[in-house]
Amino acid sequence: MSETSADVVWLTQEAYDKLEAELEELKTVGRPEVSARIASAREEGDLSENGGYHAAREEQGQMEGRIRQLEDLLRRAEVGEPEGAHDEVTPGKLVTVAYDGDEDDTDTFLLGSREVLATDESVEHAVYSPQSPLGAAVLGAKIGQEVRYTAPSGKELMVVVTKVEVL
């Protein structure tokens, strides 16, 4: 099954490297530490009332979830510049839209993954998934294009793409 452009997560090399380092740390340091705490707590006896054991097991579950999340993200990652023409909305780009074409009522957001922002503190924008109502509506649109979409509230909205930038 081939991945669509909406499935791809565009990352800078710096962001990719940070996420890869986090994954390696969790696998090589985090897992053994939590396993050791679980084993130590297990030796204390009655597990039904052993808070340390239950806390370590919960931490282990959260860690394994993060490992799966990072593995999936890195598997889908493309490092470099986002695809598409410079004026086309594609995942990985910063998009500005004007609601009802009103230049005084605008929203600027990254079309992509929150993981990009988690690794790049210089970006201070909202993140909309390409699968979100607004993200799906503007995906593939070009500067100046008017698009309509249904907001989660059920209201029909119209926006005009006013700016598209590569981070």
C-alpha cells in the first residue's frame, strides 16, 4: 500500500535526528531501567498493594506507546523540503488563510504533524493535520484560491489561501 502525501510527515534533518535520538534513548536506556524497577518491585512480594510495581508498569506502557509512535513517525518521515510548487499547500508548509477573504481575519498554521513543532522551538504556530477539516480543504490549494469546508460545528466556512511558506 503506497502512502499518500497526507501520510508523509515532513521533517527537517534536525527534527528527524532529535526524534531518532529519543527513540534510541528509550530503547537502550529507558526500557532496561523500567524493567529493573519492575523486577525490584516484584521482589518485594504482594503485587496487589505494591505502588512501585504498578507505577513502573504504567510507565512501561507509556514508554512502549511512545516507542511505537516514534517508530511510525520515523517510518513515514521525509527529510528535506516539502513537495509541491512553492505556492501550493502541501504537508510541511506554513499556511495563512483569510476567513471569508477578509485580510483582517486570518489564521496561520503548519499543515502537518505536531512532532515537527516539538523538535523546533522556533516555530510558534498552530498545527493542523492534513486530515482535519481545514487541512483537508486547503491541501493542494494555491495562493489566491478560495476553498470551502465544513467546520466540526457543522458550519460551512470559506477561506482564501493568502500565503504558503516552507519552514
